[in-house]
Amino acid sequence: MPAFEWVHVQLHQQKGMISLSPPTICNSAVVTILSAVAQAERRRILERTNEGRQEARLKGIRFGRKRIIDRNSVLALHQQGTGATDIARRLSIARSTVYKILEDESRVNLSKI
């Protein structure tokens, strides 16, 4: 049984209401057409959004949250011999973040060799 037969759909118009239940061939055609129009509109919205993002990237605009962790501070404390737990406490970040920064730095150093 098609989905439109399970859902009671009502469309409001300026001069009254059209009921699409009980399901008939005409009603199913209306629901199918409205569904296709909604999908086309969704695609247009996505296209415009993606175009806007591409233009913003070309202008140098960054997306996402700003970084609050200073990688150089983590590396400096590590070079001074401070442990990961202590670095995390001092900088108020997660210990796993400290390990991730140290691992990324070691990968960069290995790739330079």
C-alpha cells in the first residue's frame, strides 16, 4: 500500500481546503506531483548553497568553529618535558587532543626526513 494512503493529507488554499483522503487515483497523482516539485526545489536550494560556499572559499572565508587550541603552546610544553596530562590541565583541553597534536607533529617531522 503506497505511503500516501497511510497519511491523511490536507492542503489549505485561500478559498477552502482540499482533502486528499480517502486515496484515489487523482489524489495519488496530486501527491506525486507535489512530491516531485518539492524534490526539485530542494535540489535548487542545494545548488545555490553549494555555489555560495564555493564563492566564499574563493574569497578566503573559512568555515567551521574557530580554533581555540594553540598548537605551539602544546608543542612548547612538550619540548620542556611536560607530560600530556599536565599539558591538558594547564591549557584546559582534553588529553586526547594533546596526543593528537603530538602525533600530527611527529608525522610532519617524519615526512621531512
